[in-house]
Amino acid sequence: MKEFFKRYDEIRDIKQTLAKRDWFLGTSGNLSIKVNDAPLNFLVTTSGKDKTKHTYDDFLLLNEFDQSIWDETKKPSAESILHRLIYLHTNATCVLHVHTIANNLITKNFPVQKELSFSGIEIIKALGLWEEDAEITIPIIKNHAHIPTLAEEFLPHIKKDHGAVLIHNHGITVWGTSAFEAKKHLEAYEFLFQYALQGSLNNLFIKN
């Protein structure tokens, strides 16, 4: 139980921080944190909640089948299946998904690209790449309204214990081995998107 409350506090603090940046407009976005490995249990945001507010039912505890353990009257975020897949295939402990103007525009501006690569930008070190002129690449997948289809296209990109995927005209999903790492990586990617959109495109390479 002590571990549960520790995890709860971590994900609640991240929700509060990101809400202050207006990254949850219109109840968008979803967050989760793993509580237990075997069996898999994870806390995930409740669907349709105003994430700028803090209430007792902001999060639901789900099992490995995306079923709520405590409260079956409320629904988890629609993309909770993506969170579950990440936890089942990696050692990640936290998954963050946000819709921002920057991460939507960056895919809208390059509608046919399947990935974006960035290099020569200092913030890339926050993603664990310390080499001079290091390059980071993030895949882009189609925004399927049918969540199981979205999950099917998302799954091949779950390769490491930390990673990120852009969903076209939708948002970004980031995961890491800790809540701290996931948040740090999310902030780094959002920096890169804003950097590119504000005119420094010499450091942005598009790959088909």
C-alpha cells in the first residue's frame, strides 16, 4: 500500500505540473503510472475529467485487461490500451500522453512523413544522447479513431524501456523507466517541436 501511495503522489504531481502549462485543454490527454508488475496494475486518468482540478477520482486502478479494480462506474482514458501495451512489453513505469498546439502542428506541417529527426540541439541530451551533434528520431503514426487499430499500429514502435510516438494531428505518447524520466523526455520533445515550428528548421530533418 505504501508503494501505491508513492506512485499516486508521483503521477498526481505530474498532472498538476502539466496542467499549469495548459497541456490538458478540453479534458484531453492521459497519464498513467505502474503500481505493480505481477499481476500488472497501473493508475490511469479517468476519462472526461478536467485535469486542472484535483479530486479523489482523478485516477483509476486498472489490471492487465484494462479493467478497473475498484470503481467500475467510471471509465479510464480511451488510450489506456496503449499504456497497458507499453507496460507489458517494456520495463517502463510511467506513460504520458498530451495534445499540444506544437505536437499537433508539427505533424500537420509534414503530413506524409513517417518520422521526424532532430540534431544539433542541446536539449537532445535530456533524451540520453550526449554525443556531439546527436540525432533523435520520433515515429509518426496515423490517427485511427478505432483504438484497437491505433494500438496495432502503435505496437511495433514499443521497442525500449523509454520512447515516444507522435500520432498525426492528435498528440504525443512518451514513456520512461520512472515518472521523472517520462516527464523529462516529454518536455524535451515539446521543446524540439516548438523550436522547429518557430523557424529553426535547419536542424530539422524529415525522413519518408
